[in-house]
Amino acid sequence: MLDVLNRRLSKDEETRTAFSFFGVQGPWYTVGWQMAVVIEKTFGRARLIESFCDHQKLLSTYNTAVQRYNRKEGKKLAAWSNELINELR
């Protein structure tokens, strides 16, 4: 993802990398669903909608939520890197 954002790939490599994320359902669907579940269970539906409507808040809201969620549920879900969040700003 950072290679794409930082334009380290040629156009052909970028396309090949992007298409590697698709499949029958696709991992982006699953990632988005999991993020939505974590944010809603932690902060409620209003905060979920707010963060999905303001993409600048989405990843940082998820990161805050996932720390609380992992402690409460005994899970080890991953957070987004600060480097990626900063690149997207």
C-alpha cells in the first residue's frame, strides 16, 4: 500500500498489485466489515457513521477502537500503521 502511495511502482506493477487484492469476495470487503464491527461495538453506530463519512478519521478511529476492543475481547486484531495514516493525510 505504501509503495502505491509513494509511487514506487511502475503503472504495470501498480495494476498487478491492485488486482492481487481481488478474489471471490475480496479482502477489502472483509477488512471494511471488520473495521465497522470494531468501531460500532466500541463507540456505537453514530461514531461508526461519522468515521466512514469522514475518511480522514476512519483509520485513526479504528486504531483507537481496536486497542480497546482487543483488551475487552481478548483478541489480537491488527491496527493500521501510523506511517500509512500520515501518508493518507
